[in-house]
Amino acid sequence: MSDEVLRAIGKLEGKVDILLEQQKSVSSKLDDQDARLRGVETKGAVYGTIGGGVVSIGISLLVASLKSKAGIP
């Protein structure tokens, strides 16, 4: 093979190596973001469940209070 072809192949190999390194970096960042987002979603679900429970208890107490004041059994 000629020197020109070998040089072109070398350039291509170098560029592929750089692309693979960048892909590993992006993949690592994506994994970190995924883990962080999973934690946020879990906390959101827990807080939503707790909030929904508190609100439903409050409404039940309010309804019971209004019924007792109105004399409804």
C-alpha cells in the first residue's frame, strides 16, 4: 500500500479512537444522570403518597366535622 493510503487509514483509526472515548464519556454521564433522576422520582412518589394520605385524612375529618355540626348521622 502507498504511504498516502496508510496515512489516511491512520487518521481514520485516530478519529475512531477519539469517537469511542467520547462515547464512553457520554455513556458515563448518562448513567450518572439516570441514577440521580431515579432518586428524584422515588422521592417524588413517596412525597406524593404521603401528601395524598394526609389530604384524604383531612378531608375525611372535615366531612365528619361538618356532618356532626349539621346533625347528620
